Amino acid sequence: MVRCMLRLVVGSAILFSVTAMVAECSAPAQRGLAVCFPSVGSTVLYPATMEMGVNSEGVPITHLDVYDGSVLVDSLGFVPGQLVDFSLLNGLHKITVHAWDANGSLYEAKSSFTITGFGAGTCARGSGTINLCWPAAGSYQPENSAISAAFAAGVKSWSVTLDGRAVINSAQAGGEASSPRVTDVFAAAGSHKLVVQAVGANGATSTVTRQFSTFYDLNCKPKGGTCTPGITIVKPSNVGEDTAADEATSFEVQAEVTGNPKPTTKMIVYLDGHDIEQSAGPGITAKVSAAKGSHYLVIQAWDTAGKLYETYGNVNVQ
């Protein structure tokens, strides 16, 4: 079954969620606001998780705004311990946070960091009728993967199919047919064929075809709790795709493959893209030493059928 949803449309929509705190960001010793994570100049994985702390000397915070450059991306009535912002996509971000207390006093904190991973944004129009930006040809994507495309001005209609099955079309999406689109689609681990077609202003049909693969990523259904195979991280506890685990400069990584239909042949732990540890079985343990600051953790595994398993998260080393 193909499951899809509209992930992002052109406009100023703000997408955010607030999660339970994993570890509290220390408030400044003096009156003020701090962004503890991500650290300045670091690279973290999408979605960006920002940890904040404020010392308002007991005066309640009544409003908070988060800017990416000059663009307002979040507006809240409090300072969250953690803010998971899905609208911050891959690339460099210059963040400014403003908070006001009940007396009208302003608090400001700034940070800059780079996001990498699966934060697909909207395409720009190309020279042809269709510009398919995501996924890249031959790439590996999560089972819930993004499809990002832009269409030439005047396009009358478009459609997306995956492995011969309809995903979404311009009539279902609504709005102007030529508006850029980012759509989520579920594709079980393995190889897939993506086809995007569009009817241009002149009535001619254009087609872009792309092959990509998806990996097992422990995707669980909200109802019933059934899950696809994947990797479970035992340590660090609380690390995940939308949480940042707080750790010391030396910490342990422990993970295992779960629900795999074929035997596991290899596992690798990466920190900031560097190979830290390898194993030949369905479990792995690694001792990690890292400098203070923000880091990203990726764990991969392969089975005898050649399918990839992957999980990832961010780590705040204190």
C-alpha cells in the first residue's frame, strides 16, 4: 500500500512540534537566553532539535520567536526545553531567538549550524518542464521518503507514480499546477522506480524517471504497533530522529537489528560521517570519544539479501 501526505507547500506555513525534554539546557548564570544545542558551527541531522534555557530571574516568559535569517519560523508563548523544527531543511541556518517576559523585557540568543540528512526542500524551476530535485538518482532514502519537484510556468497538470502505483497528482494536491511540491510517500525497503509526468502549456507531455532505494528504518504503525524491520539504539538512551541525547565526551553506542527477515552480515557506527566501529553480526557496541559540542550519529546494517538498515540521531556532548 502506498501511503502519502502533503509535506510542505509554498508559502509561509510554520511546521514545528515540541517534545518532552531529554535533558535540560542549563540556563545562563546571568539574566539571559541561551541556545545550548546545536552548538555554533556544528552539523546536525534533520530535523533540527534546538535546546534552550532562560534565566528571567523568576519573571514568566510570555512569548518567543525563532528566526532563520530574516524569516520567522516559530512563534510560541513560552520557552520550550526542546523545539523540533521540521521547517528548517538541509543547509546553513543562522538562528536568532527572541523572548519577552511579562515585564516586556527582551532576551536574545543567536546560533548558526548546518543541517544534513533528509530535510528535502522545494525545488526551483529548471530549464525543462519538470525539475525533480529529490530523491537523487541511486540514493538511499527512508521508507517514508520525500519527493520534491518543480514544474515550468503554465503546466496544466502533473502526476507522480511509484513502481507503477499512483502517489499523487495536481488535482489531488490543489493550488496552481505549476507550484513546487514536496510530497511524502511510503516505499518499503528495496529498489523503486519513480515516474513524474507533466502536461506543459503547449499540451506536450514530459516524463522524468528515477531509480532510488529505501532502507529499513523501524517504521511503526500508530495503530496496532506493528513495525517494519530496523535498528534499535540501546545506548545512548533517548537518541532518535527528533531528539538529541546529552552525553559526556566519552560515551558508549550500543545497537541491534530487530525484525530482520534475513541474517545480518555487517553493521557500522558513524559519528559525523566517520567510521567508528564495525561488526559482523546483528548487534554492535562502540566506545566513542568526541569533543564538546553537537554531533550526529548514524548506524547502518546490511543483510544477506543486500538490503540496508539505518537509524540516526543527534548527540550533544557536554
